[in-house]
Amino acid sequence: MVTNAIAADSTTAEYEINPYAEGCPSRRLLDRIGDRWTVLIIGTLSEGPRRFSDIRRSVEGISQKMLTQTVRGLERDGLVTRTVYAEVPPRVEYALTPAGETLREPLKALEQWSIEHFGQVAASWDRYDEKNEPVR
């Protein structure tokens, strides 16, 4: 596992960042951003801070384990903050950081693209499946 490949206080100008190169640590970031759960969680948090259970209700189909893993990863990446309030019972909220906020627009554009082009893609699925039906 590559850890701390680029120090937090370093600038990327000191390194060749090339996500197409196999060992480039930027691939891990692209994997995180491109993950289906990340896209949906960032979309949910773009509406403002949310509790864990609120995120889980908003992102249908995500398991508790997957949500936990994803928000921890986003927190580690500096895209989400986790705030624990000293209440009984304790209240925990997740929110986008300034870096996470910068993902709102490009991810919203992907969401909009998927809505606008779904019909074309679904028709393509049907054509492909008809042409490539398994032989019985």
C-alpha cells in the first residue's frame, strides 16, 4: 500500500502526477471520487451537514458497513468532516470540507448527464443484449 506518497505540505509541481501511470497515487483519489457511493454521499452532503442515519436514508441500498467505510475514506481524504457533539446520546454530523465543496459542481454535472442520457444508454443496453444473447 502506498501511503503518504506526496507529503501534505508538498506541491504537486515537485512530482509528476499522471493518473494513467500505474503507480501514481492520484489513481487512489480518482478511485475514491469515481466510486458510486462517494458520488451519492457527496450529493447528499451538498445539501448541508447530515447525520449518519440521514445519509443512509438518502442513499438507498447502501449498507451501514459501506457507508462507514466510505465516509471514513472521505474524511481521510479531507473531503468530509466528522463532528461529534457532546450530547446524550452523542450526535455525529458529516459535512463537506472546502475541498469537498469543490466536487459539488462536477459531480452534479455527472448526475445531470446520467439523467439526460439515460434513455439513450438504456436503448443501447437493449440493442447490445439482443445482439449478444447467450446461446442456449
